[in-house]
Amino acid sequence: VQLQAYGGGLVQAGGSLRLSCAASGRTFSNYVMAWFRQAPGKEREFVAAVIWSGGSTYYKDYLKGRFTISRDSAKNTVYLQMNSLKPEDTAVYYCAAKYGTTWAPLYSGMGYWGYWGKGTLVTVSS
């Protein structure tokens, strides 16, 4: 499995950005895909996840409403649409994948994810 995240950059507070994660190496219909982020000096944290088959989505509570995760099966790509960005959203954003077709809250922990892409940096200026 290869995951390539891109789309990061510098954006002003209140702006929007869409991250993409190109997935390759196998069929992802039996996988859950997710975005995590790691701010400077902080631990990596769960942002959002999508079950590839069916498209059910899950979010870090306080991000729901501003962030939207989706997937395009034809392009084997997962997206993270981020709106109303705040300086505290500044972080390196990582795409991750795990085998499975269900979700449990404990999957928000990093240890459950077997595949990671290199991150893409998002910087939100005030």
C-alpha cells in the first residue's frame, strides 16, 4: 500500500484548503482511510476517517462541521476538505489506512493504522 498526501500550503485564517491522498497498491474496498495531524510540539491526533465501502464517515468531535472527509473510488483518492481554518489547525497532515470495514472509537489511536503516507504541511496564518 502506498499513500501520497498532497495539497497542503499556506492559507489565511478563515480560508479553505482541500487535501488529497492518492492510494495505490491494492483494492481499497476493504479498508478504512483516515487523516491524522501533528502540530509542532504535539502528538499526532486523529482528524477524520471514512470506510471505503459505503462511505461512512467519522470525525474528531470538535472538527466536525468544519472538516469533511470523502473518497473517490474511481480515482482511489481520499480528500479532506477543510473550511474556516484557524491558526490552531496548523500541522502536518497524514493520510493513513487500515484493513477493515467497520469503525470503533478506539481506532482513533495511531496504533491501529498499518499504512501511512508522508505528511503534507498546512500552515494557517492569523
